[in-house]
Amino acid sequence: MGRVSEQTRISTRIGSIAESATLAVDARAKALKAQGRPVIGFGAGEPDFPTPDYIVQAAVEACTDPVNHRYSPAGGLPALKEAIVAKTRRDSGYAVEPTNVLVTNGGKQAVYNTFAALLDPGDEVILPTPYWTTYPEAIRLAGGSPVEVFAGADAETAYLVTVEQLEAARTEHTKALLFCSPSNPTGAVYPPEQVEAIGRWALEHGIWVITDEIYEHLLYDGAQAPSMPVLVPELADTCVVLNGVAKTYAMTGWRVGWMIGPQDVIKAATNLQSHATSNVANVSQRAAIAALEGSLDAVDEMKVAFDRRRALMVDMLNAIEGVECPVPQGAFYAYPSVEGVLGKQIRGRTPQTSAELAALILDEVEVAVVPGEAFGPSGYLRLSYALGDEDLEEGVGRIQALLGEAR
């Protein structure tokens, strides 16, 4: 028998996918910690709070009901779809029907399902940059091409792209725009007038909008994050809204997300999911129902802690010479520019990129951060402040001390 060459063992499509940089950083930090090293990890976008008790109790009860031991509809439990419809109307004023909803195995499957349902080879997706590391990989996996648009990080732009920048990136091949506010990784929040202007631009040019609202409840300083199809109702037929319970309810491990869109898109994505994974775990779906039907009190308590940590982290980062950190208005990330540090010598090393700087920080002071290369251009770091106050202060303090040695 002939041997399969190394070049053909893995398909080009799958072989070209990069590992999730954020999960890789988190995994390395946890591995070092397991070895007894005092590593502090700012890598994963994961609340440090436990899932609220009433949600856990709903899951416990669901485990004892034999109906949850069997297959259920691939598109989601009817009761959860109804809860998503009610929650969407309550929180954003967007009126949809259960036929507009697909329940997915976490937000990532919602992202991939959407691109797979919409894109053909050669289609372009405009991707405001910095972007969540999964977006471009999902676009490529679905056959499309991401087109990056970088706004810049100064006080005026604060990582927010303009209609003019989007228009400059538009071509005859543009099929969709990925929109995320509040943003991962920057924490930037688009003001309502800019959200509406972008929606009007997309509508005018027949461009689909995929809007990720996973951080909708994590807003600070009076910021608002209205849903684009609410501001531009005519966009509903060419818009897909992505969301889930992970960030709002500290349920990252439960793996429940969803997509809301036109019925034909939802039907196509449901067909795909019926072959890829079938239904989301029933116990997780029952927990999600409890989350969505319950109060937002636990969410508000978490947000108070996030807000406090946000202020502390931004102040400590901006105290470092060569580091500039815009104040994030949403999510739980800070995204400082470290270009003023690059090219300087630190403990015998001279990092030229943010990836090299992140490696140096982990090696020298055992703090894990994600370099800007994971989200777009080099020259930045992402730090999550969804971790305990003591770890946050200790971790950023170590970075302060290290970068203070830059010469």
C-alpha cells in the first residue's frame, strides 16, 4: 500500500485553521498553574463567578426527568425558543417568532452556522478590527474571505469603524458585515447614532449584517448598545443576531447560544446542525430557560464587580510608560496599545511585536495575556478583568514592574 503524503493527511480547509489564541493562552496558564507556578491568567473571557444557584437547581431537576434523557428537536427545545423570543423582546425590543430562532452549542456554533448558511466561495465579509479571534476562521471555514477594517485606537476612534471606512472596503464581492458591540476584544461600544448609520449603509448596499450581542448587558458609564435591527427595522430580512447565556449568566461551560434571523436562513442552519451535532444538551437548555426567565439581579451584581475591576485595570495600565489604554465601555476586556514599549530592552530581551512581549511577560513574571496578533494588528494586548480583584491587582502590578524596566 502506498503511503499518504504528509501534505495530504489533513485537508487544506481544516489545516489552514489557526488554534484559538485565547484558549491556547488560557490552557498554557492553567498548565503552568497545575505545576505549582504562581501564574495569573488574563487570557480567557470567562466570568470568575459561579453560575447562579437557581439556574444550577433547574439543571439538577432536569437531570431527573427522563424526557431530558432523549433526543430533542435539533433546532432547540420549544420552551427555550419561546424564552429567547420573550427575552429578546424584553431586553432589546426586537420582536421575533420561534421560527426565527436556532439554539446552538454555544455562541461559536451560532457564528459558524451563520456564515455557513450565507457564504459561497469568493464572498467577502467586512470584519472591523480588532476582532474576536474566531470570526475570521469561521468565515474562511465557510468558504468566505474576511476583509479587515482597522479603525485605530486613539481617543477619537477608540476602535470604532466609520461608515466611510466600511464603504472604502466594500467591493462587488461583499456579502456581509460582522458587527460586535460591546466588542470583544476591545470593550468598545458603538453609540446608537453610529449603529443606525452602519445599518442604513448595509441596507442601502444589500449587505447582510451579522450582529453579535453576547455582551449586551455588560455596559458601563451610561453606554447603550441598541440592537441594529431595532434601529433599522427594514434590515430584519438581511440580519442575523447572535447571542447566548455564557457571558451574562456566567455559563461559559454550559454551551448554549442562539442565532435569530430570517426563517429561510434559520431553516438552512438548522438543517446543517441536524447533521453536525443534533440538539444542544437538554439539561443545558433547561438551565438556559431558567436563566432567561429569571431576574437580572445576579447579572447586575456581577457588573458592579466588573466595573470596579475595569477602573482599576485601566488606571494601572495607563500608569505604565509607553502603554495607552482607551477606557472600555462594555464587556470585560481592556485592550491597551503597547507600541511605546516595543523595541526597548527588558531584562536582556528586545520585543519587536506584541506576541514577543506577551511571551516575555509570561516567562519573566508569570502573567498570561493575549497578544494583538490574535485579533488583528500587532502592537496591542488583551487583558480580561473577569477575574478576582486580588489576582487582577497582583497581575497588572507584575506587568507594571516588568515594563518599568524598559530602556
